[in-house]
Amino acid sequence: MYSKLKEQLQSKRHYAALKTMEQLEKVFIPRVSRYRFCQIMADNLPKLREDIKDISMSDLKDFLESIRKHSDKIGETAMKQAQQHRTFNSVVQKQDSGMGYTKPVYSLNGRTPTQHNGLAAAEEGVEDDQSEEEVLTAQDLVDFSPVYRCLHIYTVLGDRETFENYYRKQRKKQARLVLQPQSNMHETVEGYRRYFNQIVGFFLVEDHVLHSTQGLLTRAFTDELWNMALSKITAVLRTHSSYCSDPDLVLELKNLIVIFADTLQGYGYPVNRLFDLLYEIRDQYNETLLKKWVLVFREIFELDNYSPIPVETEEDYKSVISRFPFHDAEIEKQDFPKKLPMSQSVPQIYVQVKEFIYASLKFSESLHRSWTEIDDMLRKSTNLLLTRTLSGCLQNLIKKPHIGLTELVQIIINTTHLEQACKYLEDFITNITNVSPETVHTTRLYGLSTFKDARHAAEGEIYTKLNQKIDEFIQLADYDWGMPESDGQASGYLMDLINFLRSTFQVFTHLPNNCNDHAAMSGKVAQTACMSACKHLSTSLMQMLLDCELKQISMGAVQQFNLDVIQCELFASSEPVPGFQGDTLQLAFIDLRQLLDLFMVWDWSTYLADYGQPTSKYLRVNPSTALALLEKVYRGMKDTSKKNNIFSQFRKNDRDKQKLIETVVKQLRSLVNGMSQHS
């Protein structure tokens, strides 16, 4: 019997050796205990048992080291099978038009997780056939015999608890190592894949040990281990995904997380927190999409020529309307070649918004969400694209220095068409999700406000650019404020300014003949721009006349200034922009006209007598304005007389006029003081 024991030990049949030892101790040695060699043999058995424990523990340590290396392969195999099953299921779900979630049926431990939502028997048959041919069990990849042997040996020796504690402690240590990611994991999808493979492999081994041994692991232990892992995994993914600026990589990460979650869920591990994390990553995905589409929109705007789209043939026309929902009965009746009112950026922007919606939709696939939730997500992300990304690009475009008045007019037309196309984008989303737009909680697209805001900004920029150009001409003014007489013709700078304004407002008529809506819209912008320009010109001329740095003005200079204002009035009365009623545009210069008439006619008695009356001929002349200019003129008259050395003659011949001016100045000051006290 002892020789049998030696043979078992040499052949490493340790469990059988322990049974033989037990027989020796209980049966054979007691029979021959009087012999000394039997006592030596009996004394040696405890040492042999310890040797067996040490050897089995050494084998277990080798197993634990080996399993750490094999976890990646186990996880890779499991996730591949999960992905194959997901592909199969997606086909079935499309056929059934269902949104239900089907639990995976792959196996790495010889167990097939229960299938939910009942695939048809025929489908199960197909999957079973695949499983018989392709499914690898954990035993195919890893030899678990060292665990079983060590467990049996420690159990036989009455030290099972020591073994269990050691195994669990070592696996916890290994779990922490597996959960520690590489620092550059976020750079490639392969980095994430290796991370998930190792974790899946680890927990599938634990699941196998849980179900193939009795009590070595408990569900409570694996649940605790999984909860610890889940906290670490979500923290790692949240951090590393935040580094990613490539939407394609974020989308691949999402797909990996879904397969990862489905794989582990098939073995009973709860994965709700992973799907909660996916909703966070979805927001980040949308942010990366928005940043990507900023570049897309910028390129479209940079390449646009801001001219109506020419269509030479029927094919050209169909090509445009296949990409953008444009319908105009009048234009359709026109012969080719013809022009569409919008520029080429409009259909390109529309197509890119649809591409964004498709890209956004990709993230929602496989998240087990209802179509109502997906519809809401699509609308919210599209709203962000319109109100933030596209709106920001439009606002930046409008402010660019190279965008002139012609381009601004075209941008106004473009935004009108994009605004009208918003309802078709609503329909586009509805067709994808099949969720009625009449649903109570359906989010509406905010594109209308985006394009209205852009249009208002473009209009404002037109007015600003016009005023800036007027200021540039005004700066060229070079009046001789002491001139004895006017030149008899308007100043050169002013005639150049008026010619510029006249040609500028012709820009607003450069629209397709049959676009009545655009003509009306453009006409309104043109009228506002023209009125704004005239008012700005009038204000600038008035400020020039009343400038504090200008101390004196001759009557000759007043006459020259009057000639320039007459040219402004002639421009206003020539209907540079159609649609003004009566003399509406000329009224922009009414303040200047009444002030200059007062000085040209020297009609102070009428002004003072009628002041404050609603029927006053000089109702628009403020006393402080009249006083400021009169004092400048008075100083100019005195200075002219001094230069001509005839001041004494001036006093003799124009004493009455001097007294009149002094009297008027006193009365004007009195009116000004009265106004200030009243206010």
C-alpha cells in the first residue's frame, strides 16, 4: 500500500494519494503498529500531506498567473460571439419591427443564458446550430483542474476556508489590476477593446468558477466584486471618453460598451449603470458632432459665391430640388437657363443638417430606447445644431470684413429659404422615428428663430456698413469755413458719396424677376437701409456744422454747405429706393433744411415770433442749435471785416445788423435758459 502511495505521489495524483494515506492510517498501519518502520511511516504522513498542500497551492498560483494572461482571449471570444448574436438579433427585430431586447445566447461556460422576448423556435434552432459549431467554453481556453484539485485537497485536509479566503483575496487583487487602464487608452478603439476584453474575461472566469464549484465563490461575492468593478469602469470611461474629440471614435466606443454590457448581462451581471453612462457619453458625442459640423458649415460658407444658383437644364434644376425642398410656380414656368434665388450654400447646408441627424441617430441604435425617446433626442440635438452651431457660423460670417452689401443681401435671401425648409426637417425626423409631431411632449425645432436672428443681424450689418462708408466719405470733406462766397456747385466728396449710395441701392434690385416675396423682403430692407443712410448723413452733416472745434463760419461757407444739403435732398427726392410715400425720405434732412433756411433768409423775426407754435416755419430748429451756429457766423463776420481792414466801416454801415445779431443772441439764450429751467 505504501508503494502505491509513492507511485501516486510521483504521478501527481494527489487527491488519490490523500485517500491512500487515509486508508493507511485507519486500516493498515494499526494492524502492524508494533513494527518500528510503521511508526516512521505514520510520522511521515502529516509531512506528505503538507507537501501535497504546498504543491497544489503552487499549481493554483500558476493557474492564477495563467488566467491573468488568458483573460484577454476569453473576453475577446465572448464579445465576438455577443456581437454575432447582436447582428443576428437585429435582423430578426427588423423583421418583427420590434423594440424589445433579446438576451444573448452565447456561452463561455457551457451554460446558455435564458432567452427573453421569445425568438421563434426556428430561430433558436439556427442559434443552437451555430452554438454547436462555434461556441467555445471556458474549458476550451483555460484548464481549471488546478482550482478543482486544490479545492478538493484543502477540503479533504479540513482547511477549505483557508483556500477560499486565499482564492478570493488573490482574485480581488487581480480585479484591481484588470480595471486599471492604460494611460493612452482613449487614443484608439483598440485600447478600449483590450480593456473590455480583459474585464469580460475576468468575470466570465468568476462566473464559471461560481457555477462549477460548490461554495468556493458565492453570488454575494461576485456581486460585490462586480459593483466595485462597475464603479471603477464608469469612472475610467467617463474620464477617458472626455478626452476624445473624434465623433467616429466616440461612436465606436459606444458600440463596444453596448457589446460589453450585453456580454456580461448574459451572465447575470447588472449593467444599468453602463447604459446610464452611455446617455452621458451621448451628450459628449453630440458635442463632438457639433464641433465637427462647425468646420463643415465654415467651409460651405467660405466656398459660396453668394450669387443666385444658375440652372442651365432640366437636369440641373432637378439636381438642386432633389437636395433642397424648393418650389416656386413662377420660376418653374420660366425657360432655361434661369436662376434660383438662393445661393449654392443653401442646399449644401440643408443636406448637412440631414447628415447630422443621421450621425446623431447612430448613437441611439442598440440603446434599447423607445422611438419616442429617440425622436426627442434627435430634435434636441438638431436644435443645438441650428441654434448654436449654424447660428454661430452665420453670425461670424456676417461680421467678416470681406462680406459686402451684395453678399449680405444674398445671406438675407438664403436665411429666408432655410427658415422655410425647417418644416421639411421636422418631417424628416418624423419619417425616421415614426413619432407623430402632434405628440404632447414632442420638441419643436427652433430653426425659425435661428434664421430670423441671422437675417436681422445681416440687416443690421448692412446699415452699419453703409454708415461706416458714409463716415469714410465725410472724413474727406475739406470745407474752407472762411470762404467769402460759395463755389456755386456742390462739394466733390458729397457728390461721390451720393453716387455711391445710388449704386449701392441698385444692389437690392438684383433679384430674379419673379421672386415677388424676395422683392418685397429686399424692398423693405432697402427702404430701411436708405432711410438709415439718409438720417446718418444728415446727423453727420449737422455734427460737422456744430463741431465745438469749429469756432467761426463765414456766410459763404454756410451757402456752400447749403448747396451740399440741396444735393442730399435731390437724392432723397429721386426715389433711390421704391416704396417711400411722398417726401418721407426728404424729411431725414428737415432739421438741416430749416436751420440753413433760417440763416440763408436771415428770418430771425419770424423764428422768434413763431417759436413754440406747432405751425412754425422753423419748428425743427432748436434754440441752442440756432444759437451755436449764429455765434460761429457772428465771429466769422467780425473776422472777415478785420482781415479786410474795414471794421470801422462795418460798424458804420452794418450797425443795425450787429445790434440785431446781439439782440437775437440774447433772445436765443433766454429761450435756452428757459428750456433748461423747465426741464
